[in-house]
Amino acid sequence: MQGPEVDGQCQTFWRAETGQHDQAVVVAGECSSALDAAWQLADSELLRPWDALLAVSQSQGRGRMRRMWKSPPGNLYVAWLWPKLEPEWMKISSLLAGLAMCEALKPRLPEVQLKWPNDLLADELKVGGILVEERGGKLMVGFGLNLSSAPQAEELRKDAATEAGFLNTLCGGFGPLGLWLEISTLAKQCVEDCLSSSPLSALVKVERHMAWRGLAVRVRREDGTELTGVLQGLARDGGLRLLADGPIGGREQVLYSGSILPLY
């Protein structure tokens, strides 16, 4: 059925059965971003918890620190409305989303890893990213996955930790909608299982998927300074535990922002 004007585009709506759960998937044409369009629907009470908006392409897709995300057709751009979380879960919502995606993709992509705090890697190539936004008690989780294309090396930031890759070369061909219908039920089940336990238990699961855990890394902080050391894992609040080198060598630090690069 035809939907309302959203983000300047006329959308098409249908409700899809994704396994055990009735989750609506709203498919849009080109949007400024899937998150912006989904927020418009959520603010109008046209999205329920666990419903999602999937955009064919984005003209102004964004990632962490509002960096532009190149968004041509053929890749997955989805904004997924989650139910309201308790404060202790909100603190680690980005990591929880990363865990859900790793678990959901694992049947197709066993080697998928989470690069703290919100990137997805496969064969040490960045294949996706996660962005969590909260407004007025609502939580929107944005996912982007490179399925059919990825930015070239010259299109990436100069300080990018890894090159970009796309999943069709890694785990066989599939399309954005088909993939989302397949993985959304698995991801939702992972989130619900975690919420039935404790944040600490969830963080232990996240650590199993972390890239470069136990290895030497460099962390470039937002102020331009750098730390090197061994990536230990996660603190109880989701911060990154680093056993630092240099003048403070042998002392563990907990970091809450920065970009990780492996030292090998």
C-alpha cells in the first residue's frame, strides 16, 4: 500500500513475516538517510518497536561523528526501531547492536568481527557500520552493510584503520531486502536473549567477537593523541581496556572514544 510522503519520497509499505515475529519492513527509495526517514515515521507513530525502514540508497548517509557514508544502490541501509531500554542497557546499546549483527551474520559469515565501538569487519576489511540514536525515549539503530560495492582506498579517510570490502565477494550473492528478512529475526532474538540476562553477560559475548583482542594496537584519540598497547577487552560499562605501552606501560587504561589500528 502507498505510504505518506517521507523525506520527500513516496514510500511503499508492507508487513513481512520474518520467522516467528511479525516485523514491518518499510522500503524507501533514495533518502537523505534511512535514519532520518525512519525518525519521521517513528515520530508519527507509523513504526512500532522492531519495525525497520530499508532505503535503496542514501544521499546523506552518516556514521559515527556524523562522517559521510557513501551509499549507492545495492548495499543494505536500514534503520531499526528498538523498544526503550533501561539506562544500564542504553550505555552499551551500540555494542549490543554490534553483537546482534555478528550473531545474525555468523551463519553466512563465520569470520565477522566487531571493531570497537561500531564497525563490522570480515577478513580484516570494513564491511559495515552501526549508529545508534536516541530521541524522546525511542531508540533507533542504523545498520549499513556493503553488499555489492565498497569505497575505494582513495575515497576513505587518510586515517582509516582498514580498507573497505563488500560481502558478495566473501559469502555469496544476496540482495539487501532478502538479507534483512533473513537476519532481522536472528538479530532480534539475540537482543532479547541478552536483555533477559545482564549487561555484563552481554559484554562477555561481545568480547568473543572483538577484532584484535589480545593483540598490539594503536588507538588514535579524538584530540589527535595516540596510545599503543595490548587490547584487553571491555570494561563493565563498555569502555575499551588497553594495557598501555610507553611511559605508562603496564597500566591498564579504559577508553571511551578513538579509532583502533592493528600494529602488524
